[in-house]
Amino acid sequence: MLVHKCAAYHRLVSESDSSRSIFVSLRPDSAIPVRRISDLVPLEESAQPAFKIMRRVPQDRHARQTSQAGSVTGEDGDVSDSAEPSEAGSSAGRSNTAG
């Protein structure tokens, strides 16, 4: 369909045959532009990948400690509250809400 529309726009003759081929030919009054469509669109440069593959040196493997899941000793949050102060705070809040 696009070939037929372009042929009509440039006043070309488009013919179809039984093998589903389309032939386009010039007429005396055809108006083909001097510039090609491929000239209007700039060529794409093949971009190199944006990442760099780094190689590991055998020395680096032994120097780095293995990672651990979860927290490490000393990195836990503040656990100084025991169960009694926590329960006392909860019961005080309940008594204020109850009235």
C-alpha cells in the first residue's frame, strides 16, 4: 500500500502482477525529487558498549573478606531496652487511650 501511495505522490506508474510483485516505472510527468530519503536521515554510528569488563587479579581475591548476610556484631540497633520498660510504655499508652 505504501508503494502505491508513494508512486501516486511522485506521479509514477505502479503495476502489480499475479506473483504479488509491484513494478514502478516513470512517466513523462513524473516528479522524482533530487534528494533521496536515505540522504535525509543521518547514518547511525555503531556505539561501543557503555560498560567495561574488569579482570580480577588473583591477589585481590585473597585480600577481600567474604561478605556476610545480615548485620555484623556491633552494627545492630539500640537494644538497651528490656521487656519491662517496653511493656510499661505500652500499658501507659493503653491507659491514656482507654480513658
